[in-house]
Amino acid sequence: GLGVDDPFTAHSFGPPKARRAQPFTRRKADPAQEVSPPTHVPGQECECCAKPQPMQQTLEELDFERGLWGAAALGNFSKLSKLVARGTRDVNEKDTSGYVA
């Protein structure tokens, strides 16, 4: 193990140095660092909206995931039984791909 005579112990480790708390001071914002809002031109997509998002989900995919079909596909019988008990969906209803729960 590392001991007192070890050169790494003497130089690398030791009790942490105490820091003095710095007083909080308010400063005016630097205008050079301010971010201007994106400009939007009617009829054109702006740069902030046109970028593809890393995770996008259609309403059909969301309905599948949260509905009877997703619960059945994952074998989540407790969720499936709760959804069936609510009666909001028919278990024989087909999803957009033609499958039933």
C-alpha cells in the first residue's frame, strides 16, 4: 500500500484546503454574451424548428405504447387488465398495422 515514505502520498494526497466563501455580488449582464432570439420568417421554417429531434414519436406510436397493444406486447398483464377494466378500448380493435391486443 501507499505509505508515508511513498513519494505519491506526500505530494498527491492530504487534507483538502479550506476555501473562503466568496460574497455574492450582482453584476449587469454583458450585452456581448446575450443570446438573441431566432428570427422567424412567415411561410418559412426557422433553423430552430427545422432540425430533426433525436427522439420523435407519432401519435399512432404513442397510442400503441400506452394502450392495450403495448401492454400486451410487453406482457404487462396488470396494465392490460386495468385498461380492459376501464373499457375505453375494445380488445378486438385493430391497431394501425392491423394487429389486435
